[in-house]
Amino acid sequence: MTQAAQYQEKANLLAHGSEPENNWRQYFGFSTDHKVIGIQYLVTTFIFYLVGGVLATLVRTELATPESDFVSREVYNSLFTVHATVMIFLWIVPAATGGFGNYLVPLMIGARDMAFPRLNAIAFWIIPPAGILLMSSFLVGAPGSGWTSYPPLSLISGKAGEMIWILSVLMLGTSSILAAVNFIVTIVKMRIPGMGFNQMPLFCWAMLATSFLALVATPVLAGALILLSFDLIVGTNFFNPTGGGDPVVYQHMFWFYSHPAVYIMILPVFGMISEIVSVHSRKPIFGYKAIAYSSIAICGLGLIVWAHHMFTSGTPPWLRMFFMITSMIIAVPTGIKVFSWLATIWGGKLRLESPLLFAMGFISLFVIGGISGVMVASVPWDIHVHDTYFIVAHLHYVLFGGSVFGLYAAFYHWFPKITGKMLNDTWGKLHFALSYVGFNLAFMPMHKLGIEGMNRRIAEYDPKFAALNLLCTIGAYLLAVSTLPFLVNVCWSWAYGKPASDNPWGALTLEWMTTSPPPVENFEADPVLATGPYDYGMGSRATQVNVPFSDPHSPGLSAGPSSTLRAKADPVVAAMPSDRQGESNNR
Amino acid sequence: MTGSTLDSAKTSLNYHHSDEVQATAHAEHHDFRVLGIIVFLVAEGMIFLGLFMAYLTFRSVSPTWPPEGTPKLELLLPGINTVILISSSFVIHNADTAIKKNDTKGLRLWFGVTAAMGAIFLAGQLYEYFHLEFGLTTNLFASTFYVLTGFHGLHVLFGLMLILGVLWRSLKPNHYSSTAHFGVEAAEVYWHFVDVVWVILFLMLYIL
Amino acid sequence: MNIPSQIVTLLAGIILTLVSLWYGQNHHLLPIAASEVAPLVDSLFDTMMVIGTGIFLLVNGILIYSVIKFRRDPNDDTDGPPVHGNIPLEIVWTAIPAVIVLGLSIYSFDVYQAEGGQDPMDHSVAHHGKNHTQMAKMSGAAVAAPLIADSQGVDATPLMSEDLPPKQEAPALGTVSPKVGDSTKPTEFVVNAAGMQYAWLFTYPDTEVVAGELHVPINRNVLINISANDVIHAFWVPEFRLKQDAVPGRQTEVRFVANRLGEYPLICAELCGAYHGAMKTKIVVESQADFDTWLQTQIASAEVGLDRAIATTPATLTEVEYLAPYAKEIGVTAGVLQQLQPAAAKSVHAPSIS
Ligand code: HEA
Ligand code: HEA
Ligand code: CUA
Ligand SMILES: [Cu+2]
């Protein structure tokens, strides 16, 4: 046990609760405990992930050969439409915000629950019916106009399926707005005394930014879908050109939500990565403030880049230029995060277990997706690759390589806290290796396919693309198989796993200062902050830190003046107690 | 509450736990529900903003607006309606002032008046609907007109229910007091919001 | 290892730069370049590949190095060095990406300009009216119609769908009839392209030839007027690096100069229904002489088709019946044609009061 962790734990002995008696039935009922709701979210959404994954596997099976031979063309369109809808609206968004957000935010800020527990439960209970509704659309002809559902196509193909899609997405949007209201009030109002915004764990910053985006952007999608359903059912002509409507207006409204939605899906994961990287490298997070505020910057910029999805549709040139520049600028705050994580890892004492492996996998894959993102933000290049497999590659690198890898890292990291059992690390490593290889095999070739002329959303393709597509399909199967070790691991460990201590990783954030799993109401007394959330290696300010002041062979390892990471000793964390005083202005 | 292990005192909607947190909240309230409502109204505002922007775009991409053959909108009735709705915002504020002085009678009076004004507004709007010469699907203008005013009308209706709900509860003695009147504030904030949206809507649909 | 760390870092940096520079030029990812703007787009992509490779190597290099170098000794329970910030370093990694993306923006802007994207006159629908007045008037309407109407000298009765109400431009609010291609050059050659579920129909206005595949002469300034009859489609020729959506109700256009002989795929890139994947044809870039010969044979066969069209009053034909003679030519199967039926029926009954 490290000094800082000892210090924080000792200070919180009073707050430390006792383990709750376990009542499994509460997980199936209308519980208002944020931890129960968090687990409900996580389990439900993971089931939907498996459903979405099976749909993806069917998509890849169809694409294994150039002919349309496995499913009919209509069914193929429904497969990827429902695949994307499930993955986005029923897996990433609710798992990252509703699941981990609900479980962790109150614990991290030392609160006993969310601000509006009943609202919280309502937000969750909207999700299962919405998901089942969406699945039921396969009985009446599932929606088949893509997850973007552009009119006029969405108006003329399968009314029933389309209406179900609209209703389901409206319900999920409502859930997401309600959750966002709850998070904002909770984070702003319910932090323990002494925890200013700049003492919050970075995950809370990320959740704040995410909730703001969800709050502001989701309603516009609701507006678009309301108009779309009028067109569909009543026969108005908002988006129908035959009656004077304009389909481009729908695209604007849709992307005004759906671009921020991609940041709703990645920002919480950024927050989790910040936590995990710091804990498992045993080093303070590098550039706390830069990471925190870059979330806000991404959130602001994210609201003004939506038209980059419309570079070839009815957008005027000025808009294309404006949106190109703003889209590209997002690389700057994102880069700040990426480099800060790298600097956190650099010179740390890496505990190379599954959480950190997945976190590092996240960084390595997300960067590829980010780079292809910046490429498609460039208008001339996007004119070429828009609506091709290059985009499919980009979106899976950021969504799977990014969000899903990040969520896996989070599962491995917080599983001991949530269940009180450790996950098996060998199975975890196997899971990681299979996922990493399978993922790259499945999605890397798609870049080339797209550039060379394979458009997306097609069930049949030019035979010259057959070889690469087969490779993608094999990769997708490998990816499907890679899920099995995880499932086995979770089921087995939950039942028979090694009991976890309260703070198995020696972390400093408050969720680790209570029992695993935490009791109802989380803490016995209000927890206190004896150290910052990331003060690894700092101990109490009276103790000396055992770090070489300088090390000529590997300066990155030292804390001193010749460190490659630091220009001069920082008064708060300086290795020598005599150099230490006051609050750092560097975090 | 099937299966919940929590006792209901700890899980009620206005959950408030420690004294510290209460201290940081609005002095008069023990909870964050008013803040929650305001945050929620941001989302509501964004729906309307999205619909407004759609309206403005439809307007500017159509060669003629309103499309040829659309009868001109009558201004008198909606004008009166607008005046009624705007004044109701001031009326409802009196209720807030009253309850802060523990004047429950005043609260009932002003909420009653506001409810009446809201009902008149809705009736006026329905009257207008029935006397318009175009229907929902007549043309793009008609569709936007009905959807925008209709969606706003639903909000008025909801606000009216809130007001009536508060009115009903205020009949119980001491239900609302100068220190505990969340319902009153919620209804008021919501009503102001509905009012502001109407003003923009009116300017956009009838005047512009 | 007694080499000073600065030198190691420097060496790593040089190798990283060289590898990136090399890979950026030798990625073999791009298809043949067959239009005048294609090489510009390609060098833009090459540049982005250089930068992308560099960033990729940097990030993954650091990760791999850390995994090897900073692995924790299982017995070591202490923390790492409490380093938690370095303002100069942070400024560097904020400033460098900022400079890179600004540079890329300017470069992209430049290429876009060369593609003709920023032509200030681009907002007026009528400015190319001289070449094909009927298109400008008709806006998004079906292309086959004017062909027959003109030959009869009566008002057009569109065949594929109703005359869609035209749209105005609203550049300030973000919706216009989009165009791509350099419109400052004089237009030498015009083709009207109509997208419909699930085929392209190309009309050569000067000769009234209708064809299912696009033939263009090499090295001429070609203008394609694109319209859509039912849903959104997109006109994409990968070898030209050009793509333009066909938005129903709007008249969009793409301009290019094809500078390489050959046949290239012409793909519908926007999801338009079940047979979206089958909606593709080819574009044939040929010499002027070859092109003229092709045109003559088309005129000859078009005469036959036209007679039939007049005889049976096209307005009463359904889409399927009308398209049947062309079906083989435009490469759609009977199944696809059958597909058209419900959509066609729907579009006729859709209310259109304006
Ligand atoms: C988690 C989801 C996620 C994330 C985070 C992103 C991130 C980004 N995306 Fe992506 N995007 C999607 C999900 C996501 N995207 C999806 C789902 C679609 C397809 C939708 C559909 O049509 O179905 C899409 C489509 C899409 C398009 C439209 C393509 C098209 O259809 O034609 C564009 C265009 O600009 C784009 C751009 C970007 C950019 C610039 C970023 C940036 O935020 C990336 C920033 C990150 C980095 C750049 C890496 C780290 C930075 C550094 C290491 C610093 C140094 C870097 C440089 C100097 C470059 N994305
Ligand atoms: C978070 C988002 C997310 C995630 C995680 C995924 C995951 C996957 N996606 Fe998807 N995808 C999208 C979001 C996502 N996708 C979006 C937004 C689109 C655009 C849609 C559109 O165009 O409208 C898209 C489109 C898309 C396409 C393009 C379709 C087309 O344009 O024609 C393809 C094709 O390969 C694909 C494949 C896959 C694969 C193989 C996975 C795999 O990673 C899945 C792996 C997981 C599993 C396989 C499940 C777990 C395994 C088991 C339970 C074992 C048992 C399994 C079986 C018996 C099969 N996706
Ligand atoms: Cu037409 Cu796809
Ligand atoms: Cu985007």
C-alpha cells in the first residue's frame, strides 16, 4: 500500500461503511439506489451490445462474399440499421453515462445518491421497453434506411418499422435527457464540502460536459423525429420534396444531435481512461486542468461541427469551410488529452493488468480513428470518401477501438468495487489480445476498401473487393469470439471469484474509500479529502517521497530538474519536503 | 417499489442528505428540484429552438411564403390571446409574492386567475383552429403552423395542469408556506417559459 | 547503453520522420486518378498520410516503449514520481497540433478552391441556363420528360415523378443546391443525370439521347446536371475523387475534366433503398471521335424508343413499363424494375398542394 493511499484511507475510516446484505431481487425492481440502477444499466446495455454484435456478425456474414446471398437486400438494410441503433442508443450512450455514470458519480463526489433518485429510476426503466420495441420491429419489417434515417427514403420504405424506430429513439432520447438533468444537478450541487470543481475526479468533469451535450443536443433530434413522424403518419411534407419540404433540413437537425452524440459516447470514456491510466501507472494524472478543461472545449466545439457529415449534400461552401476548420480544431483538445495520458504513463510503475492494457489499447486505436477523422474533416478528401467504407472504418475505430475498449477497461477496473470480486487477469489478457487483433483485422482493411471505391450500406459489391472483405469478416468473427472470455470471466468471477479488498488498486478517489460493494447510501459519514484525487507518490505532505531527484540515464524517471516531463520542481509535489509548500498552480 | 431495500424516507424525490449540502443550496429550499426544472427547461427550449430554425429554413427555401393560396392569418384573436398570456405571467408572479408572505389566500386567488387566463388562451386557440381555412396537410406553412402552435399548446395545457394541481393542493391547510412552496415555484417557472416561447412563436408565425 | 538519451530521442525522431515521409508517398491506397482534380486530392491525402503516420508511430511508439520500460516490478509497491504537469511541454503539444490542423485547413481550402468549390457565383441556379434552359426551369424534375416534350413541342409531363416544387437557395441557413467542380471554366459539354431507384438515366440535351451509362469525351469541361426523382442518391466516380448528392427538389451539379481514357465505375453512394448496392453503372472516357460514333448509334436507337414513347402517351405509363426498354441497357434486372412499382405508386398519390 502506497503512502498516499494509506493517508486517504486512514482519513476516511469513519466514512467507511459496512457491506450491504445482498438482495438480488432489487435488481429487477424499481430501485432508486444509484448503484442498483447503475448495475441495471450495465447489465441491460451489455445484453443489447451482444444483440447488436450478433446483428453485426450477420452483416459481416453477408459481406463475406460479393453476392447478396445470405439475407435479402431489404433484410440487410435492416440489419445494419438496427445494429447501429442498438450499438449507439442502447449500448454506448446508456452504458457510459447511465451505467458507469450512475454508479460512479455519486461515489466519487462523496454523495449518497443522485439528486433525483426516482427520476433516475424512471430514466432507466424507459430503456428496456424501448429496446424491446426496437427489436420487435423485426416482426413487422425492421427499419431499413440507416441509423441516420434520411427522408425521403425513410418515408417510403416500411412505415411500421420506421415508426417503431422513431418511437424507440424518442424514448431513449427522453431517458438520456432525464439522466443529463440529474447528473448536472448532482455534480454541481452535491459534492462533499472541500471538493471544488478542480478537486473533482476527471470522470466527473467528463460527465458534466457529456450531460451538457446531451441536454442541449438531444431535444433537437426529438424535434426532427417529431416532424418526421408527422410526415410519415399524417402525410405532412416537412421533409418530403413533393410537397415543398426540404430533406436537407432533416439532415441538419439530425446531425445537430448526432455529432454531439459521438462526443456523448466518447467523453465519459475519456474520463474513465484518465482515472485508470493514473491509478495503474501509479502517477498523478499529467495536466489535470488541461484534461478537465479540454472536455469543456470539446463539448463547445462539438456543438458547432455537425455539417461535416453533409459535405456532399445541400450545404453552401462557406458552411463547408467553417465546419471543416472547427472539426479539425477538435484535434487540439483531444490531442491534449492523448498526450497527457501518455505523459502520465511515461515513467510510471505500470501495473500491466487488464484495465491498463485496455486503456492503452484504447489510446492506440482511438488515435487511428481520430486521425482518419481529421482526414475526413478535410472537405476535398471527404468528397471522395463520404459514404464509403473509409467512414465505416473511422467510426468503428473511434466507437469500438475508442468507446468499447474504454468501457472494457472500466469494467476491469471497477468490477471489484461493483461486485466485491476480482476478475481473473489471465482471461482478461486473453480477451484483450483477441479483441485487439480481431478488431484491427476487421476494420483496418476497410480504409483501403473505402478509398478504392466500395461504398457503404450495400449487400453486394464488386468482386475485386472480395479478398479484403473476407479478411474483415474473419476479423469480425474473431472479435465475436473474443467476447467469450470476457463473458466467462465475468460470470465465473462474480460467483466464485477471489474477494476484492476495498481498495485493490490503491486508488485515491472516494469510491474506493468505502466497502466493496458499497453499502446503501455509500458512506457511513461524509468522506473527507486527505489527498487530491491523483496524488500518487505524494503521500502526506510531511513525508518524503522515495523518488530519485535526478537520474542521468533515464531523466524521464526522475522528479527533478532534468526530468523530461517537468521543467522545475513543483512546490506541492517536490520530492524534497523542504521544497514543498502551498497549492500548485500547475494542475 | 418492489424489491427495494431502501426505506422510502431515503428515496423520496427530494432526497436531501447532509446539512452541508443543504447549506449550499438555495436558502429557502431543501432540495434541488427548482434547479432541476430549470435545467430541464433548457432541454425544452432546445426542442423549440430546433423547430424554430426548421421553420425559418422552410420559409427561406420556399419560393413564396406562405405558399400561394394560403389565406391570410387573422391577427385580432391571436393578438388578444397573446396579451392574455403575457399578462398571466405577471399575475402568476403575484402568487409567488403572496406565498412568500405566507398568504395562502393570495396564492389561491392569483393561481385561480392564471388558470382562467390559460384556459381562455387555450379556448381561443382551439377557436382559431376550427375557423382556419387550411388543414394540417394543406401546405408546408399550414403544417408548420399547426405543429408549432400545437406543440406549444400542449405545453400550455401541461402548465395549466400544474397550476390546477398546485391550486388543489393549496386547499389543504398549510400545504404551502413561505419556506416550502416548491410546487408554486415550479408551476411559475414553467409558466414563464411557456409564455416566452409563445412570444417568439407569435412574432415568427404572425408578424414576420 | 551509454548513449545519451537526447541522442536516442533525436535518432528516434529522425527515423519516425523518415518512415512517415516514405509511407505517406508509398501507401498504394488510392485508385487510378482520372480527372484533373484527382492529383490535387491525392497529394492532399499523401500529406495527411505523412502526418497521420507520424502521429500514429509517435503514440504507439511511446506506448510500446512504456510497456517494455516502465513495467512494474511485482515486489515494488511504491508509487511513481509525482510529476503532474509541465507547462512548456503542454504548450508544445497544444501548439503543434494547432499549427498542423490550421495548415491542413488552409491546404484543404486551397484544393477545394481548385476544385471550384468556392466560386462566388455558385448560388444562382440560372447562371448556366444558356446551355439547357429546360433544366433550369424544371429544377428537380425528371429528365426524360423534357426530351419527349421538346420533341412534341408541348408542355412537359414528367414521367418519373411529379414536377417537384423548386427550392430557393438559403445559404445563410445552410441549404443550397450544392455544386462541386470548377464553374469558372466555360462549360463545353453538358449531360443531365437523373437518379431514381435504382438507376441513373443520362440525357444528352443537344441530341436528346438517353442512355444508362455515361460517355464523356476526354479533356473537355464537362458539366453534369444532377437531379433525383424519388429519394436522395449520390453521383460518385472514385477515379475522379468527386461525389455529389442528388437531392430531390434541387438541381445539383458536378463539373470535371476527365483526362484519362478508360471505363470507370459510377456509383450511387447514398443509401436509396434495397437495391442501392446494385445502383451502379460505368462512365466511359473516350476520345472525341469515339464519343461521336457512340452518340450516333445512340441517336439511331433513340429514334425507335421515341416513336414508341409518343405512340403510347408516356404520361399513362408506369415507371416499370417506361423503363422496360432501357432495362437491359442500364443494367437493371426485372427484379429491380418490379421494385420500382410501390415507390412509383406512392409518389403519385403523395399529396402535393402548393
Ligand atoms: C466516438 C465517436 C466518434 C468520435 C470521437 C469521432 C471523432 C471525430 N470525427 Fe467522426 N464519426 C463518428 C464517430 C466519431 N467521430 C461516426 C459514428 C461517424 C459516421 C456517422 C455516419 O455517417 O453513420 C463519423 C463520421 C465523421 C465524419 C463524416 C464523414 C462522412 O460521412 O463523410 C467526419 C468529418 O469531418 C468526422 C470527423 C471527426 C473528427 C475530426 C473527430 C475528432 O474528434 C477526432 C480528434 C482526435 C484525434 C485527432 C486523435 C488524437 C489527437 C492527437 C494525437 C493530436 C495530434 C493530431 C493531429 C494534429 C491530427 N467523423
Ligand atoms: C458503438 C458502436 C458500434 C459497435 C460496437 C460496432 C461493432 C461492430 N460493427 Fe458496426 N456500425 C456502427 C456502430 C458500431 N458497430 C454504426 C454507427 C454503423 C453505421 C450504420 C449505418 O450505416 O447506418 C455501423 C455499421 C457497420 C458496418 C457497415 C454496414 C454497411 O455499411 O453496409 C459493418 C460491416 O462490417 C459493421 C460491423 C461491425 C462489427 C463486425 C462489429 C463488432 O465489433 C461486433 C463485435 C461483437 C459481437 C460479435 C458480440 C459479442 C459476441 C458474442 C455474444 C458471441 C456470440 C456471437 C455470435 C453467435 C455471432 N458495422
Ligand atoms: Cu441510388 Cu443509392
Ligand atoms: Cu461528426
